[in-house]
Amino acid sequence: MANEERRKSKRLELTSKLIIRPLGASKDNPESVTITVVDCSRHGLGFSSDRHLTIGDNYEAYLTIWTKEVLHVFLQIVRGEKKADDLFSYGSVFIGMPEAERQRISVYETVQDFTD
């Protein structure tokens, strides 16, 4: 039986990186980690990191998108998998993202459809 696609929208592959920090972390000296974006859609983000994160936790993030714009977003980790000794793969959903920000991602999905 073939796997049925359950995603709500097309996934975008970006090579951007973003910095995340747990919500409520001190603004003076936030603990940040750089992660590598694997895919992105208007609903969420897949990424890899050498840091162990907890499923269900929320994080503040600054996502650099393909236009070099920086989107200030909030993520909730919904899945995680250890890939190697020092690499984890995560899936997250955007929480509280304004529609205007979702539309920026949606526009890129449309452009990709025409160039594929």
C-alpha cells in the first residue's frame, strides 16, 4: 500500500538557518541554537539540530526566508527523531502566526509550482 500524503500544504526546501530559544528564556542572555531548515510550509517547519529538544515545547524563532527577510515566529515541536549520535530531526508547527506571514510562505509555494 502506498503512503498517503497527509500534509496540509506543499513543503519547501530551504537552506536557511534560524536561531531558536525557549519561550520565557531571559531576554538578557537567551540560550540560542542554530538549526538547519529541511522543509517549510505555511503550517510548519522541519529542521535538524545537534540539540535535544522536547516534544510539546514551544520556542521563539527568527526564520530567515529565501528573500532574506526575517520572520519572527513561534514553533511547537510535534515530532522528533534521533538520526545520528549528534543529530536530531524535528517537525514543528507554527503557533499564532499572523496570516500575512503565512502568505509570504504561500507566495513562494506558488512560485515553486511554476518553476518545477
